[in-house]
Amino acid sequence: MSHSQHTEPKRSHEPIFWGLFGAGGMLTAFLTPVMVLVTGILVPLGLMSPEALSYERIHDFATTWYGAAVLFVLIALPLWHTLHRIYHGLHDIGIHRGRDIQQVVSYGFAFAVSVFVFTLLLQMF
Amino acid sequence: MSKRKPYERELPTDWWLKHAFYTKYMIREGSSILITLYSLILAWGVFRLSQGPEAWQAWLDCLTHPLSILLHLAVLVLALYHTITWFSLAPKAADLWIKGKKLEDKPIVIGHYVALAITTIVALIIVAAY
């Protein structure tokens, strides 16, 4: 067997997804609890004024470039974390067939929802 | 068709229920499902926002349904569980060395909880400042 001195290592795409997983995990750890608290509990129960989530306020925010960026990151980034976990979780619960298709579907789902939100924010701009 | 018959070790589907360590692991991983659902609810909110004031109000009204409140309480509990596990892993990820000595785990974990408290309070102030 001959060993070439210039063999290029095969690059993995894992670091990209791992990076998004880490960033999404960080964001989820720090901000998801307070987001759920506000949108899912405090405002619906009337413990916080509905003014906090009024159409004018949220629409004005979503149509600024920084507001759109904040909303995009807050909604889309956690998905790159959770779908990474769900993809690896499929292995844990014994679903081994079609791993590459599972990967395409998992990250594809995160990508599709990201595009959905991005497009809507762009359209409102 | 391959005639090869590789040996596959049997794994019962409830393997993660027999050991608290694995159960906690699966709860952590499983929290992803509800957090995904929460992101989808928010993504839907952006869609309704783009449709105008009535659509946005309809989305807000949906969130007041008792089942929605229960769902969000469950999301909150699991999100907090994710936070706790994330912070307890943080020292392993950070691996900080100061003057040739590895920083202890405790200050890193406490630092994360302080940062969580600050971001939560700041977020609540921003949201409440209408």
C-alpha cells in the first residue's frame, strides 16, 4: 500500500451544524424561558398588559432592520439546536434506517422554517 | 440482495427508563420537541403579524386558551431544564485556564446563572416598557 504525502483530509460538514447547535443551545438556555414566560403565560393570563404584545408595537419593531434581525435569530436559531438533538435522538430510540435522509429532513426542517420566517420579515419590511 | 446477516444487539425501547442517568438524558433531549413546537408557534405568529391586526389578534387569542397555557407551562419547565443542563456542562465547554491553573467549575456555573438572571430581568424590562 502506498501512502501519498499530499492526501487531503475529507472535510466534514459537522462543524457548521455543531456551531449552530451550540449557538442555538446558548440562546435557548438564556432567552427561551423568559420568552415563553411573556408570550405564553404572562400576557395570555393578563398578568402583563396586552399592550406589551400589541399589533402596533410588534409590527413597528418587526419592520426595523434590527427588530427583524432579533426576531429572526430568536425564532430560527433554537431550531438548529433542537433539530440537531432530534436527529441524534432518533438513533437513541432505535430508528437506524436512512440516517442520511433523517439528517436531510432534520436540518432541512430547521432551514425551511428559517426561510419561512426570513421571507415574512423581509416582506413586511 | 446481500446475504450478509450482521449481528444486531437487541435494545429494548425502554432502555432509558431503567436508569435515572439515562432518563434525565432523554428528558434533556426530549425537551427539544417542545422547544421546536414553541419556535413554530412564534414562526406562525410572524406569519399572522404579516397578515394584519385582526390576524395578529386572533393569534394572541389562541394563546389564551387553557390548553395553550398548559403547553407553555410545560415548555417553560423543559426550557429551564435545558438551561440547567446547559449551565452544568458549561465548565467542560469553557475549559478556562488562568496562569496555568484550570478555573474551577463553580464560578463558571454561577457566572452563567448570574448572566441568566440579568438577561431575564433586562428582557422583562424591555418587554414591559411599552
